[in-house]
Amino acid sequence: MKKKRLLLTAMIVAMTAVTACSNNSGTNNNTEAGTNSGGNGNQAATTTEQSKVQEKVTFSVFNAAGAAKDINSNETTIGKLLEEQTGVNFKMEHLVGDINTKIGTMIASNDYPDLLIPDAAIDKVIDAGAFIPLNDLIDKFGPNIKRVYGPYMNQMKAADGNIYFIPFSNVVGEYIPSPSIDQGAFWVQRRVLKEAGYPKIKTLDEYFDMVKNYVEKHKDENLTGFISLTHDWRFFATSNPPMHLAGFPNDGNVTIDMSTFDAKVYADKDSTKKWLQKLNDVNAQGLFDKSSFVDNYDQYLAKLTSGKVVGFFDYGWQVGNATNALKDAGNDDLRYFPLPVTFDANTKDQYLDPPGFTSNRGIGITVSAKDPERIMQFLDNLLTDENQILSNWGIKGETYEVDENGRFYRTEEQIAKIDESFRETFGFKYFEWNWPKYGNGSSLPDGNSVAPGRQAEVFQMSLTEGDKTILEKYGAKTYADLFAAPDDRPWFPAWSFSKEQGSDAQIWETKKDELTKKYFPKLVLAKPEEFESMWTEYLDQFSKLDTAAYEKWTTDEVKKRIELAQTK
């Protein structure tokens, strides 16, 4: 599915001219960043004209979604350039510990940062009245927000008609699929595939047989066969696999029939039983890390980085810190390779996300904000082509180049230097996600990918010799080549459907999460002969939920989105 934004006729003006409209302190770096972007000079000029720099100011932002070091945004290269444009700096704080405890403390004290990214706790924040309505601010100070989110403004509204947060993702321009795997997969260390002769692994049984064989052959290395992430809201990394194994993409709690568009919960279905029974068997063989049910997110990432974990299921975006660290370390054998595993060899996998719009995650201005208007101006200014290039590609001549055809690329030296440490100091780690942005798969008017990793030239240049070797062994040029293309799903993703706090659908999800977090550890760690009775007990408790009502609500929402998509 391709989404086109309106192409504007004016060419990009130099960034120095844009910033001169506001404070005469434009930087050559931003001029370079905007060069050849093919964007609209008026969009940037309008925003910076509105956000005329007065005195410099520091606002606070709390990010419950990303793991990173707390820092002032102007301590990064990108943040400093944005401060020069707008006069705005952010004191950035990130989640440590339990999300509900942290957000609950804010709500109880009615004391919030100026900006808040509450991630999975967003419904609690809205229900507490912690976010201010943004409708009027967007009307007055959000021309770029209207341009980027225009087709979805109605979906961004709560039941009372107000917009309380700005979502993170909306595809702008022509959709460009990712050549790497930033979504779900069953991952395995490359040395395992190498030793096994690069077999084509399709089924779950084949995957775990391979893991078992490798661990048994290397008993002296103290390896962990399989690990799973269960910490806090990230429990979905353990509960989601059944839908993928059955050939569905990540629609959350449901799978959706492509003919009838009926939504069906799978947490009480045979697919979940089959998945948990396999983990139970893996645990009985001594291959499963029992600490999976008590480790926090940081401990999980540390174990992946240690080189001692043979395999796991997760989403590429969620393990980026670990996989990037392994790549930086230079030991290709210890890096992980994604596999599109299903229950049955004849099932078409659907791990890759189709284009979609996530409407239940985002960033909001809180009731504690000192200057909502200026914050909105900053957020809107992020959504110029120039600043999307800056926050994703960086600075021309330093972190990317432009060839004679206007194509963005990175040299070997630039790719080599952009490791995790550089990403942190430059600011990519802080600004390429969790702020208003052109969503994954977006492109600029000149055809360049907004995300460097989706630019074919960059992807090929970023491949190590180990990458090239293993891809060649599997007859692929990209990792995505190993996976089936995603089917078009106009509603996608169903997990992002907005639910009012206290609604029947929200209450069902809360109770379902409580049940799965209680019973999944018991089911996985039980003695094999006790699994069936434990599953029966779990189903008995699950039957007390009004699952039929939840399925009907989700089905209705799916059909509403399909209708909206057809009327655009």
C-alpha cells in the first residue's frame, strides 16, 4: 500500500535562510542537511517564523519507551542544532524500573514533565487528565503536523473530540520496505547456522532441534539455548509468537481473517497451547533460561550481548541496543540471524509489517508544561523535510553524502563511525524515534528514504563480510528477502486501536494480561506431565472473560478502518 503526500511546488530554501527568519544564528550544518532533500522551503520558513527565538529555555521530557542515558538534548549534535533553530533544549529522562510505578507516581502527585512519552501507560495518563488538548495548538502552530498527519487527524481524536498526543508513525511519501528485520523473527546465532551448513529452517520444531544440537555439542561453553523477554509491558515478546507462528502479523491480541475480517483472540487457542507446550519441552531439556520470567529488560539485553544465548524471539527494534553492540564488537559469529519460523512448513509467514498507522502511542504536552505554545512550535519544526533528514541522516559531509543523481548514501568510513557511542553523542539515539516523525517506510519528495537503513545504497554498504557471506548462503541480497512480503491490511495494526480507560475492551485487555502473566510462567516451567492440567486450569480462568465482546469490538474497529481507507 502506497501513501502519497501532496507534493508542494516550492524548492527547499537553505537552512541558514530558514533559521535566519528566527534568530540569525543558522548553521551551515543544517544548510547541508537540507540540501537536495527536494522538500518545501515554505514549510520550514512558516514554522521557524512562528517560533521566533526569544530567550533559550529548557523543558523536561520523560520517555518510558526507549532505553538510553539521561541527557540534555543540547549535549548532542542534533539537539544543539535544534536549539539553535528554536532556542529550546530538553532535559531528557528515560524509564528505569516499572513503567506503571513511575507513571503512577506522576499521576498521584499530579507532577509531570513538560512532555511525556508514556508508551503502554498512555491510557492511564489520558484518564488522569495529564495531557492538555492539542487541537487549538495544532491549528495555530502546527502546519507541518497537519501536513504529515492530515489523513489521520480524526483517528487521533479521543471520544471527546480532543487530540491529546501526537503519534510517532505515519508513512509520508512512497512506502519503502525495510531490507533488514526491524520487526518480529526467531533469531539464532550465526555460528549455529554456520556449523549446521546453513540449513533452511522453516518450522518451530526445526528451529529448536537446531538449537538443541548446537548446545549439546558445546556443553563446555555454558550456553543458554533460548531466552524470552517478559518484563513489564514487554511481555508481548513472549505472548505474541503464536500469531506469527500461525502466519499472521502483529495485530496484538487477535488474528484477523483476511476474507471475513473477523478478529479472533488466540491466547486461549491451540496456537498458544502449542507454543507454550514447546517452551515447556525446551525447559524440560534444560535449554530454556528460567530467569526469563524474572529478568528485567536491561538484564535481558545484557544476556543477549554476552554471546552466551543461542536463540530468542523478539522484534528487531526492541533488541537494537544488543544487536548493535554485537556488531560493534566485530565478532560476526555471535551476531543473530532472523528466521521466519512458522508451525507448519506450508504456512506463509507474515512477520513483516505492512504500512500502518499507530494511533495509541505518542508524545503529549502535560498539564505541568510551562509554555505549551513554544513546545508545540518545537514539535512542529521537527516535521520539516530538513529536520527529518537531520534526525535520520545527520549532516551532509559528516554522516552522509549526496551523489550526482541526488541519492543519499554513506561512505564506509561514515558507516564505521556511526556505532552506538556515536549515535548517542550525535543524537540519533534520541531523535530518530519517539518524537513526531515521518514513520517507518517514509520517503522524501525526491525519492530518498527518510530512514538510512531503508536506502538500498546504505544497506548494501553497511553489510559486513559476515553479512554478505550468510546472505549469499541463503540466496538473498537483503534479510527481508528471506521473509514473505506483507499482505495489505488497511486496518493495521489492530493493537493500536484506541480504547478509553475503563472501557470494556480496555478492562478485558488488563484482565487478559494479568492471566497470561500469571499462568504462562507456570505452564512453561511445569513438569511436562502437569502441563495439560495446568492448561485446563488456565482455560477455566480465561473463560470468565467476555472474550466474545472483545472480538466483536475489535472486528467492528477493523471494518471501520477498512471503510476509512476506502474513502480517502
